[in-house]
Amino acid sequence: MSIHSTQQTCHHPARDITIVTLVSGVASLGTAVVAMSLHASPFATLTTSGAAFMAVLTAGMNVLKHVKRDS
């Protein structure tokens, strides 16, 4: 590498969004397992897992927005 070359930063927004979405999916599945182990109805299980998915996804996207703003 030359002393005159510039340092380039690499930004992967698609990778970050994919990671946040996968973490949201795992949290949703975990919530569904807990709800089913507590003998919740299928509708309650779907509702709680969907709410967990949206909550984690929203929080993750807000974190990404703040991290990318500081860069």
C-alpha cells in the first residue's frame, strides 16, 4: 500500500438492515415459544410474537440511524 493512497470506509446498509431483521425474527420466535409454553391461544401467540418483532425492529432501526449519523 502506498503512503499516498487514501483510506476508504466501507458502508453496507443492506447488511445492517438484514442483521436487524434477523435479530427481530429470532426475538419473535423466542416470544412465540414462551407464549406457547404458557398455553396461550394461537391468536395471542401470533399477536405477542408480532409485537415483539415490530418492537425489536423499530429499536434496531433507530440504533442504526443514530450510529450512521455519528459516522
